[in-house]
Amino acid sequence: MNSTRRITSTAAIAATVLLAGGLAGCSGGDDAGEGGGDGGGLEDSYTVATDTSFVPFEFQEEEGGEYVGFDIDIINEIADRVGFEIELETTNFDGIIPGMQTGTFDIAIAGMTITEERREAVDFTSPYYKSGLRIGVPADDDTITSIDDLEGKTIATRLGSTSANYIEENIEGATPNTYEQLDQAYLAVEGDGADAVLYDAPNVEYYILTAGEGKLKTVGELIEAQDYGIAVGKGNEELVTAMNESLAEMIDDGTYTEIFKEWFGEEPEWLDDLAASQD
Ligand code: ARG
């Protein structure tokens, strides 16, 4: 399903799930946008791709169908500061990079892990979120307690994700069941379709606090530290630089933490690490 929506970069967004209410920390945009020169220059407006469903980074509000989430607030704040309008497009996660390669999307924010393989297709900003993978199992399961217990098991995850790669490369004899929508993966584990789910820690944790409450639980340690970056089509170095400046600024001035608290209810414990990994 594809839907296109125009949002203004100053739109205040209300969270409806769990951490309800509140306005995103929108501080006024200071225009850093001076085009010209090499590296593509800066435009007034960019097409920004995001995924259809990745709580609490991007998802559709039940009422009104507006796309909301941590990623949406972060990209709006960056757009304000750099000085561009956003044309938001939603698509399945595995369609994002192909769409950037053909130039359909200029920018993508979708909890996307920075990987060397993806760097061949797109550029990334500095990290904007420190993540990792987590195992989820049915709440009443006590046979799987760590990653070692996943050997030979059927593991649900999302098509085209770093978790799907992880299962193939690191878990012996495991069968990855990959779905276009992660909701389907969670449903598979809740039914008989898979023994466990492996996916991004913040998503698994948030799901268990909300729709998956009482159905799933997490087990084991955080697996494989990952950084999320905002992807930018190749050949737009100036845009990447401008976005990196804004990101570093909002981490320094507390806006990043404000937005984070809206969605995760607490301050990021890895804020210093994140600040140190800015360009
Ligand atoms: N971080 C993982 C990856 O980059 C999963 C991201 C999923 N994001 C999403 N919007 N569905 O592969």
C-alpha cells in the first residue's frame, strides 16, 4: 500500500499510543540553506520516504491516519533547521533503498541501520539512534532463553532487514520467515508460524508494551549494536552536511532529548555515545 502525504515541517504531532499527547519540540528553523557549489546544492523541498509501520518510529495514528513517530519528529526538526519542506511518502521498508536508487525518494528515515552494504547504494547522515536486535518469544515459552536456543528454529522477521541477514549469517540451521509487514511476523510467533521473532530492540520492546502485551516477552541480551542513520541519495553531500549540522545542534541543545522522551518516556542512556558519533 502506498500513500502520499504532504506534511509541513512545523506540524506539531500528538502521540496516541502509550506516551500519549504532547507536542514535538519544534524550535524555530534557522535557515542554514545556501545552495550552489559541488555536492548537489540544497533544494526547497525533498521527497522523504518512510516505512508504513515501525512503532514507535513511524506509524499511522488510528484516528485520522496521520503518520507520526520519533522518526517523523526528527526529520521535521531537521527540515526546519536546514530550511526545506518535506513531501512524505510511505512504502514497504524493502522498497526504500531501490526507490532511492531510482531517484523516487531523496531522503529516507525509517529506523534504517547504517551498513557498509547499504553505503554502496545510499549515503547516510551521522547516527541518530543507537539500536540493536532483540529476541521475542511467546509469553508462556520457557524453552528459548538466549540466542543459542534459536539454532534450528523458525524465526520470524522483516524482509530486507538487518535481522533477516543476521539469522542467515549467524544462527545455525535456523529458518528465517520474512514478512513484508512486521505485524505479520508478530502474529506468526503468537500463533504457530514461528518459534521466535528477531528484530530491532526498540520495536520489539514497544510492541510488547502495547499491542503485544501479555502475548510476547523478550529474552536474552541485546544482540549486535547498530546505528540508525538517515539515508540520502548519492551525490547530495551538501544536504548530508547540512543535516549533520542540524542533528549535532539538536543533540547539543536538548531538542533531541525532548523528542526522545516523547516517544520512549525517558532520556536515552546512550546520549553521550550518540553525541560522540556526530561528524
Ligand atoms: N534497522 C533494521 C534495518 O535497517 C530494521 C529497520 C526496519 N525499519 C522499518 N521502518 N521497518 O534493516
